[in-house]
Amino acid sequence: MPERAYERETESGSGRIGAVDEPGGQGGPLRGEQQHDRAEEGQTCPEPVVAKPVRLRWSLPRGLEQVLDPVRLEWALIGHAGGRTRVRVALKAELRRLAGIVGSEQAPVVLAGRLERRLAAHHGEQVREPVGWLLSRGLPQRAECYATACDDQVRMDTGLVCPSCELLIGDRRALRHQVAQAVEAELPRLAPTEAKAEVERRLSREVSLRAARVAVRRERAVVERARREVAWAQQREELESAKAELAARACEECGVPEAGGLCLVCSQNRMAREAVEQAAQVAAAVSGPVKDLGVVAGRLSECRVRLEDQVGQVTGRLRREGMPEAAVAWEARTLAEQLLRQERARAVDTLLGSEEARAEAERVFAVEWAWRGGELQAGAAAEQARQRCAELLLAQRLGQVHAADRTPAPEEVGGWRNRLAALAARPLDAEIRVPQPAVGGCLEAVNAA
């Protein structure tokens, strides 16, 4: 072009366009043949532009190197960021799913083996669309049976042949064998080709019937699932309404509205009372014999009063210091639970020295010494046996204390005058019904008189 022409290219001579060199001349009419002339004239030739080759993205995403190693060439062919993102998201989702089947440590190994196996199925042919191939063929699990760990008839957790797939294959072979035997028994004179065609026809019909039955079962399962979903939705609605109704109830003890039946303060106070009651029962169980229920009931009331006084002193001091009622209730519950732990530990320590616990420890020590012959091991086993015996004795005594606490107090028996007065005060209309004579019988009695 004119704007790109060098100087003196339009002049006559060897630089004239269209001129032909003579034999032995110094160059032709083309610019490439006149480089030496321009160099002699002091003009430099522009350097040729070399095209840089497009670099493939060989780097694998962090954390997925082991999984993508079998398909690193296919990954390098993905030239756009959107496709890489889609593949990366699908890989992570499949890893999370496989972690629930084979574990988080084995999931990358299983997925890498699957990609290598799927890529080997191409027999060396190049994958044209790596994104589509990875998302549709490489990553999805292909279970040939009903087992969740099956992939291409191989167990992902063990790496062995899937026994469920073998069972299904055996069933299909058995079905074909049964159909062949039936054709041979019914039509023994058929030619081999005709017998084979008849077997295939009957086998196709049987498979179609079985598929239809499976489809019917699936439809029924879908209907049943929908029915259960409706029932579950109704139960959820009832549960939500019950929760809302419970939340709207006032406190049973103090009457605070919308407290769910029991406010925080009353709940803490109730838990504190229960802990104090349990601590009193534990204390009464080990402070003396528990055979006499009357004595046990009196001892239980004394322990209850003592523990309630301890909790009451602490709560009174906190109220005088101006702490809110919720904090006071929480401190009372904490103190009651601490007292329960202390009383239980004291009771166990007391029962560890009982005759039953010592006898059990001696028996276990003798057995362990005769069996193992080690004094340390036998002593440890004896100590454990004595601990278990003490806890068992405490449970038995607590059962007797509970029986004494549930037994109603006997009524005071006075003299006969008081007892007869109480019996006479009872109404008798509901207990005794006076029979009324018939009308005819009354008339006969009157006439006879």
C-alpha cells in the first residue's frame, strides 16, 4: 500500500515496480529481494512478529488434584471459566455424596477410579466436549442394582464385584432357562432357529409383564407416599397448633401469661424442690435402718427440712442483696443440685464400709486372685465390685424410702364414742336401698288385717 512503501521504490532502476533483473544483477523487483539495498542505504528491516502458542491450563484446582488426575488432559481442554466452575461444583457435590457411603477419606479414591474407568471405556478416543462428558458420563454413578454402593457392577466400599448385581444376573439367567425348558417341553419338534425365536418371544413377553408389575407397584408406592405426606403434613399442623396453644398458656404457679404452662422462675424453683427432695431421700436412706416405714418417714421429713433451710438461707440472702428473682431461682437450683451430689457421694462412701460391700469385695478378690494371680488386678476388680455393691445397696434403700414416702399416714384411732359418732354421721342413702313392697301385696296385707 502507498502509505507502507519505502523511499525510492517508485523510481526507475532495479527498484522500479515491474522491472526484471538482468543476469548477474543485484536483486529483483520484489521488496524481499532488495533487503541488502535498504541495509546499504541505512534503513533497518522491521523484526518479524512471532505468534505465541496458546498455553493450556494444566493446573488442577486445589483440593481436587487426586480426583482430576486421571482426566487432567480433559480438564486442560476446558478453556472457559464457566465450564470449570460447573465441573468443580459437580465434583464437590459428588464427593459429599460419596462421603456418606464410603467415608470422606475413601471418596476421592473412589471418584478418581470411576473417572479413570469411564475414560478407559473410550478406548483412546479423544473427548470432544470435556464439560458435557464429565457432567453426564464421567461423574454420575451408574448403579446396576438396588444397592447404594454399586457402581458399574462394582462395590465402591470394597472394590469387589457387587453381589446384588450377580443376584440379578442370576435371576435373569434362571428366567431364560425356565422359558427355554418350557418351550422344549411344550414344542419338542421345533427346529433350533424356531425354538430360539419362540424362547426370545416368550422371554420378551415375560419381561414386559414383570416390568408392568413393577410399574404398578411403583405407582401404588407413589400414591401411598402422597397419602403419607398428607398425613405427615396434618400431624405437623397439629403439632404446631399444640405448640402454639402450649406457648399461649399461662404459668401454672404464678399466672404469668404466655409462659408455656410454666415460666422460667417457677421452672427453676420446681427443679430445685425436686433436687432437694432427692437429696433428702438419699440422706434418709443411709442415716439409719429402713425397715420401719414410720421411722423412715420421720427421718425423711427431718432431712427435707434441713436441706430446705440451707437453700432458703442462701435465697434469702440473695433477695436481700437485691438480685432479680430469676437469678435467685437459678442459684437455688444450682445449690440444690450441689447438695444432691454431696449427699449421694456421702451415701456411697458410707455404704462402701458396709458388711455386704466388704463381703462382695473379698469374694471378687479371691476369684480374681485364683484366676489371674495378680494382686494389683485382683485389688482393682475388688474395688470395682465394692463400688457396684454400694450403688446397688443405695438403690435398694432408696426404693424402701420411696415406699415409706408414698404410704399414707395412719389415721388416729380414738375411743368408741368418737368412732361411733363418725360412723353415725355418714349418709346411708347411697349405700343402702330399702326395698319397696308391691301394691298388690300391700292390699292383701291390709285385708288380712
